[in-house]
Amino acid sequence: MNQRSIFKKLFFALAIILVVLPFVVTFSAVLTGFFNKIGWYVALQDFVVPFEARLVAILLKASGISATVTPDSSFAMLLEKGDIYLPVDLQWNCLGWQSMVLLSLTLVSGLNGHWTNASRLQVVIIGILGTFLVNISRMAVITILAFYFNSLAAIIIHDYFAALVGIAWLFFFWWFSYTFVLEERS
């Protein structure tokens, strides 16, 4: 019963996201501009972005792209493409905070029931780590698209496909959690 409920909520979230995606992208840009003006993003930009940029650079190097993380905050990476260096701007709002919020909301709903505390803790850890890895991978894919194609392809994927990747991850995560991780109390 609980599994069916969480999947219904995820399908509902997917339908809502598809309907409001253009408005969400526009609102996200406005919200980002607002947070940039008041400076609330500074800690994320100064500490989290460089760490995640290094992780993305590792994935890029594994795919054959030479990537250097820059120490200044004007952009996070330089990609070497022949004799040209392409700047890649990673900002605090690229980190995937939206998928972490969705994960948190589904955890509140999905962990209701008679599950053992140990299995609940495992689900929370898997959810956080999985969402983090999905976001790092998403940033690497977007960067690879910008490298091999152009920034327009990367922007389209960044703005629209990223939300769908987050929802797909949550579907897989909850299927995996209900099938293999969560144990009912005896």
C-alpha cells in the first residue's frame, strides 16, 4: 500500500513538472537572480561548487576531456579543446538542490509505515548519496554536451532534461528501496 502511494505521488509530481516546466525554468532564473543579489548563495559558491567541480572534472577526464578547475569564481572549469580553452560556469543553483528538496519530500511520505529504523536509515543514506551522484553525473553530461556540441544543447538539457532525470532517479530509488532495502518491523 505504501509503495503504491509513493509511486502515485511521483507520477503526480512528474505530470505537474511536465506541465509547469517552462514556468519553473523561468521562475528558477528569477529566483537565482534574487539570491545572487542578496548574497545567500556565497557559502555554496565558495565551498560546495569547487568541490563538486573537482568531481565533475574527474568524470570528464575519465571520458577523455581535459578539464581544469579554476581557483577564481568567474567560472569553475576550463575544458581544453585543441588550442582553445572553453570556460564552464558552475554556479550554486547548478548543484541539484531541487532534486534534494524532492528527495526530502518523498522521504517524509515514503518512510511512513512499519519499517525498521535501520532500514529507514539505509534508505536515507542511499537517497542522499544517490541524488548527489546523479547530480554530479548530470553536470558532467551537460558539460560533455557543451564540449562536443554547443552551449545551446547544454542549456536545453540543463533547463529541461535535468528535472526529468531527477524524477527518473526517484522512481528507481523508491523501487529499489521497497524491493531490497526496507524491512518491516516484526
